[in-house]
Amino acid sequence: MITGELKSKIDRVWDAFWSGGISNPLEVIEQITYLLFIRRLDDIQANKESKAKFGGNGVIEDPIYLPGQAHLRWSRFKNEDAEVMFQTVGQQVFPWLQQLGKQVNGGDHSTYSDHMKDARFTIPTPALLSKVVDMLDDVPMAKRDTNGDLYEYLLSKIASAGQNGQFRTPRHIIELMVAMTVPKPTDEICDPACGTAGFLVAASEYLREQHPSIMTDAQQRRHFHSSMFHGYDFDNVMLRIGSMNMLMHGIESPDIRYRDSLSEGASGDSEKYSLILANPPFAGSLDYESTAKDLLRVVKTKKTELLFLALFLRLLKPGGRAAVIVPDGVLFGSSTAHKALRKALVEDQKLDAVVKLPAGAFKPYAGVSTAILFFTKTNSGGTDYVWFYDIQADGWSLDDKRSPLLPQDKLGCMPPGSLTDEDHVRNNLPDALRRWKSLEEEKGRERTEQSFLVPKEDIVAQGYELSLNRYKEVVHDNVEHRAPREILADLEQLETEIQQGLAELKAMLG
């Protein structure tokens, strides 16, 4: 949990950018990302130098800075006066950073350097650069937890600034999806529309907490740092931000790369991943020319939300599972493509659950109704029952402000504090996770309740429609209605009283 003191430091950095003339929140984060990376490179070099001095023959292994490049290091230029620092960073450090990205050489910094090859220095004045470097130098970065919280707080400012919030799925929704899919140390996890890498970060934090052996077992640790996490995006700014998010959360070499996931050129990863976590783009549509033909064979459509679902089925290994946010239209759309995809999930794979999210979950950016689909790739069916849960409250207000409705220790899907019935009305997530883990008990629930199981036969009978409202039963309160003649008599009496009142009023006026 980020402290108030650290928050205020980051707030001051943010305010300095805005008052210094950079008002685009993505550009602010991008410039901070570059500076944090430059500081990180200096820290890595310092560690290499310590190892060479105290544990080896004095030779620095795979140095980042070569002889004659010491002036490019954070620890050196941060002490220069503003004009010299501005010249050094703009005319020497950034060109060197771009070149570093082109010379990826297998070092422990190369995954991140690769995304710096088109780094742009846009800080406009020496005074602003000097001020920001001083502020960032004062931010503690020795602990992984602090680094991760720091960057998450920075990313939350994209949302609060009111721009580009589409890149951020609410963290508590991500954590619910991760907890329900139960990542394992052997998983290969992918988000084919990764944005800021929130899903991959949340999965890594879950694994650290639930499987401590992942940091002590050499094989598991190697897999965790270099071959477990995979993210694709076709926005280079997002790739840089997502990569830095992973770095700040202590993942050394994730596979974060440029890729249009729906294109013909992205077909090399079929059946590669055991877990997919994603919130793919909803609003887009593509022409057939740029879309992978094997996806169009699964579902002939231009709608990206359907194409991404077809892609996830292709990317998953048999036995692999997915948790994916979809717009409600996917659940009940009547087009041939919608119906074919739902039928494939139910008949050819194993559809596990449909979790309905409240309509305000993505405010203030979109009021679209959404749900989370959970499914397992089997290629041989296996759907017996589908679990439905109606999340009516996620712990935050469902207006544009999205303010917390409960104390911090009662928010999220695994809060440290216990929730009362009154708390549950404001945060359904812990209950959803608890019920998901006890599906046998769900068989006895009525369809009037917040969650229930629906047998496959009923879904087939409804034309594979997956909208929760199609199966939920509403209890109507027993209301005693008066006899019509009594109501008419009352109306006649009321009319008589009105006429008498009008007559008395005329007499008084007249």
C-alpha cells in the first residue's frame, strides 16, 4: 500500500509536469517512465560494479555503460546544473537510450531497452527537468512492493486525468479474475491486448503470495522471470508503460512485444498458453484483408470482441483456461457470428461461468454493460453446468467518481477484514469468489438468488443465449389489490369533494 508521503511526492512530480507545460497524462507517464528506466540502468550498473569489486576479478560482466559513458549515468548528471543536465539528457542520454534499444544484447536489461529504441525526450525546459530529476531521485526504489505501488499510483493518474482510461481495467476486477483462474507456477500466461500489463502484474503478485516457492525454487524462479508472462499490444507507448510496470513489480524479462494480435502475422503462437487474462478492445472493427484467415474461419465477422474470443481459443493449449471481459452484446447478440461463437464455447469447449459486472464498472469512460466469461479449452466439449453470478456492487460507487464505499481493508475480492451483510451490499466480490470455490453448494441455489447454476440443456434450449437475465427468476412480492368497485367508489367520492371545493372557491371569489 503506497504511503501518503510517497503519494504526495508523486503528486508533486505530476503537478510539476502540468505546470511546466506537459498536460497529456500519457506523455507525462511516458517521460517519467524514461527517467525511471535511466535511473534503473544506473542501479543495475552499480550492482554489477559491486559484484566485480567484491566477488570476482574486478571485471564488470556485461556492462551497461562503457568507458567514456559515465556522464550518461543518473548518479552523475543529477548533480549537474539545470542547463548542463538538459543538454546531456536531451542530446546524449536519449540518443544513447535509443541505440541501446537497437543493440539488444541479451543482458538483464535488454527486454526493457528494446522498447526504448524510439524514446522521445519532450521535457521542454531545463528548469522542469532539473525539478523532476530531483523529485524522482528522492523517491525510494529499493523495495519491489514500493516500486510496484508507486507505478500503479502513477497509472491511476491516467484514469483520474480523464483521458485514455480505456487502457485501465479496474484493479479489483482484474484481481477477481486472477483469483478465480488460480494461476499456477507452471502456467504460461498471456494477455494479447495487454495495455499497461495490469493482468500480468496481478497474476505475478498472486503467484508470489500463494506460491512462495516460485522465488526459492531455481527452475520456477527462472520460468517466472523469463518465460511465464506474455503480453502483446500495437501501441508502442503502451508497450513502454506496460514493460515498466512489469519491471517495477520485479519481473526481469517478460515477453512484452509489438503485435497486432488479430493480424495474419500473429499465427505462430497457436496452443502456446495455459492461461489467458484479457479485456480486449470492444469498439473496433477490422476489414477482412488484415485479419487472420483462421480466425475468420472460426467466426466470420468484423467485430473485434468476437475475433478476440476466437483468437483466445486458438492461443490456448488444450486444458488451458481463460477469463475475458466482454460487452453484453456477446452474450445475446443475434447475428450468425454471435450465435456460432457461443455455440462453440458451450458445445466444443467447456464454458465455466458468466459473471455479470455492474453497468458503472468502467465509468467514467464507458457505461457499457459487461460480463466476464470463464472457459476452458478442451476441443471435446465438457460443459455440464454454467455458473452465473450477478455482481451488483464492486466496492466503489457506480457513478463517474467511482469513490470507495468501504474502508480499504474491506475492498477487493480477498480483503483482510471480514464483511458483514451490510458490507456485502456494497462489495459483492468476496462473496463471488467464495461461491465460485464451492460450486457443489451452488447446485442447491434457486435462480432467484445472486448466483446459480444452469444446466447445459437449458442453455441449448435458449439458443445458446448467455445473458444472466434470460435465466434469472424474479420474485414478485404478493401485493393485495383492492376490488375495482372500491377504487371506483373512492374516485367518485374524490370527484365530489373536488367539485364542492371548486364551488366554495367560486363563492368566495365572487
